[in-house]
Amino acid sequence: MKILRLITLLSVLIGCKAMAQDDTWSAQSSETQHNISSPIFSKHSGSNSKSLVQTMSKAGHSAQTKSSALHTQGAISLQSRPVINNDENDFWIYDARITLRNDLDYDGYVYRFSLEFDADTFYNEADVYARLYLARGEVFKEYHTTSVFTIFGENSEDSLLVDSELLQGFPTGDYELLIELYDAYTDELVAILDGNDDPDLYLIGLESKDYEYVESVVVVEGGSMAYLILLLLPIFVFRRRRLQPEITAR
């Protein structure tokens, strides 16, 4: 009975950890445009709204200041696919491609990948930023918000490369990637690209780093109590087998 209780306790601890992972996620990314790379930016799930960014925009702050506000926001989730209210089509995303990079446990699902996309505009140039999401269903988790960057008409040399590592909260599976493009001056959503529009953004084999080497992760993430329980299980089993004949004989 003691062994059963210990196993039950371990299952509860691991289950609680799994539930927490479903509600929280994090990633880190760097950006490259015109062969100039940015520092690494972190993105964590949170309840921060877009109001800070909109306030920065209305106040007329520089692109650098606004980019800083974008990066300090908590990651948001979309419960449904976004819709563009503007029918003028002054902006669009011409193409996007995914490159899969790191797979520590060789199961075919990577935690590090890169996205390169080419945004175009009707104008000679425009300042924009993008929100990037991943989903296994219809709930999209934001894993990165880009800095404000400039695009030049339909120039293909202004594409943005985002290299990302999923750190936590993305279970092993096939994901769809969604790109939202915003006008940096008005914060208006001006273009969308997802797996319905580009097959390269659909069925991407991903998992966050905490899902690599699952067996090791379970022992460590369960905490010190779970680790102690796993160490003691063989001892309990051995003692039970040694004591069982003596109990029966009595």
C-alpha cells in the first residue's frame, strides 16, 4: 500500500507540472535583416495587453523605443484566427519559409527553428512589426514579437529572419505558424499569413526544450520529493519481497 501511495503522489506531482505547462510558455528569438542581427529577445506568456504599445505609438516615440515596449510585453494567445478589417490591401506577406534546426532527442521534433518572411507594401517604404504564433489547434500562442523594421515596396531584399528556441510549454506535435503584420504607426493589423495560405507554415514538427529527453525531464521537474520517491522505490520493493515470507509464516 505504501508503494501504491508513493506512486500516486508521484503521478499527482507530474500531472500538476503538465497542467502548469499547458498554461505557461516561453521562447527566445533573435532577428536578422540586411545581414544585421539583433540581441536575443525573450517572450513569456502573460496577461499584458496591447495598450502599452498603442500608447507609445500615439505619443510619437521612436521605433527603437516602441520596439522595446513590444519586447517587454507578455506573450498573448488568440482563441480564433484574426480577421483584417481594412480591405485596401496596402500590405501583404509575399512569402515565408521555415528551417528546422535542433532536435536533441532525434524524435523528428525540433525546439529550434527559423522563420524568414518577406512583407511588401503599396508604399515606397513603411515601418511595420509582426507578431508570430504557433498552434496545434485553433488557439495560437505568441512566441515572438519582432522589432519595428522597414520594408520597401515589393523589394525582396528586405525580408526578416527570426531564429527561435522554444523553451517551455509547447508539447510535442505538428504546429501551424501564424504571422500578423502591423503598421508600426497606427498599430493596425494590415496582413496575415498562416497555414491556410502557405503550406510551409503548416504541420511543422516542434516541441519546446522541456520536452526533449522526456525521461530526464520528468525526474528533475517533479522536484526533490519526486526524485527521492524514485530513488526509494527499489528499496521498498526489495524489503517487501524479503518480509513477505515471514509475515505469511506467522
